[in-house]
Amino acid sequence: MGRRKKGDIINGWVNLDKPFDMTSTDALARVRRLFNARKAGHGGTLDPLATGILPIALGEATKTIPYCQDALKVYKFDVIWGEARSTDDAEGDIVAKSDVRPEPAAIQAALPRFLGDIIQRPPRFSALKIDGQRAYDLARAGQEVELQARPVYIESLDLLGVEAGFAAFRAVCGKGTYMRSLARDLAEALGTVGHIANLRREAVGPLALETAISLEKLEEYVHSARLEDALLSVETVLDDIPALAISEQEAAQLKNGRKLLFISRPDLERLDKAGIGFDDEDATALALFRNKPVALVSVNGAELQPLRVLNL
């Protein structure tokens, strides 16, 4: 007889405003405990010294985490000039100093080289794995950590203001982009050294600060039996994926892991209505029965294959 799973079946997203000096893992554990959720995960690690949007997936929403991670993210941050830190943020030891303080015109002129598809070297203190171990664990143990540079995407990088010793920025970027690395590399491009401070994630895809909730507010909701008010639908992070209406019989087939064939004229009209062309290759759609999510499917011509079945 199998072991009974602990917790309640809770499905949906929590748009959490993570507090300062808390790890993403600890924040996830707090939310999971407040909901007494059986299953939980988060949509992208946020540094302990960073605040802002940490998407928390509960139950079936965990199946949509990859789509959340792929979404564009918005960050606001300061770069402190003149001190390089071992962690590339304020938490680390000072490893280099410089008296150079870049002028606003020089900063503005340097920004275009960090736009679009660029190559970036992740920080030594990061959650990336080397031979199965977290880079930050190896770095804290005193081991030399050299992470391979990798391609990332930065859609925009704006200078918000310049004060004595630091400058403020806002960046819109893709998956895997480190703001700590951006701050480090920008300082080096300006002939100085620097590190990041006051990092705040303002948005992850459709999840933004305007609709975020704090841990304190979640705890208030627990005491007032309003916790479900903080729960967003499973499809919240799928807003840019085409929605495809299906029948009850088709829903049953997908739930059993079977593919669908769309070959009749009404089938093609449904694809067209969803914004999917018959010649599209590896298109992804959200299959809905009576506006209820059934599965994420890949569409290749006439063939629809279930990718993630949502048991809602």
C-alpha cells in the first residue's frame, strides 16, 4: 500500500512579493505551508538580497513552470561604482577597488553593447550546477569556480538616474540573465569595478508588482479564511499561448495521453481561430473544454500531441 501524500490538493499560482534577505527556497516553503499544499515549485530563483516577484506554483500549476521561466522579466537595480564584490552583490567580500566614477554620458553610451543577444558569464555564487553541485556551495567552500559564459537576451536597459557613487537602471530580459553579472560587466566596460544593490524584480511575464502579495498579507488571509483570494488560475502564466477549444471526447483522449488528428474543415477552422496555421511546426496551444484547461499540446500540422495534461 502506497504512502499517503501529505497536504491538500491546491492548484494555482501565487504572485509573491519576496522580502529582503530570504532565499527563494525558504519563501516557497512558507507559501506551501500556509496553503498546506501537497505540491509546490517556483518560477525562477530570486537572490536572497533581492526583492520582488517570485512566482509560486501549487499543484497542477507546477506543470506550467517552464512557461513562466521562459517569460520576460523586469528588474530595477542600482550599480555601486568603485567596489567589486566576490558575490557581485553587497553580500560578498571586497575583492577590488577603483576611484573611477563614470559620468552619465559615458554610462549611456555603454548601454547599447548590452542589448539583444549577448554572451554573459554567470556569477561564481549562483545556483547553477557544476558536476551536480551548486556553484555557490563550491565557492563558499573556497573552491575555484569557473562558469562557462552563455548566451542571454536583454530587450532593454535604461538608465534611470545617477547619484554620487551609484546609478539606477531598469532592465527587461530573458531567461537565465543575471543582473549581478550585468552590473559587473557594465562597470568593467566603463573602466571601473562595481556591484549590484537594491535589486527588485518588478515583473515575470504577466505577474507584476501591482498585483503581488506579501507573506504578511498571506498570513492575514490565513487567519481570515481568505487564502484562496491570493490564488491565481493555473493558466495565468500562459497568456501568450493560443487557446484551442476542444470537445468532451477530445478532452478525454488527451487526458489518456492520446493524440488528436485535426483534418476536417471545422478542425482547421478551430486552429485558424486559435491563431495556429496548418503549416506551423511545433506550435504550442492550451486545449480548453468549456473554458477549462485540459492540456498543453504541441501542434504539428494535423497532429496534436499532449505535452502536459492538467488534472483540474
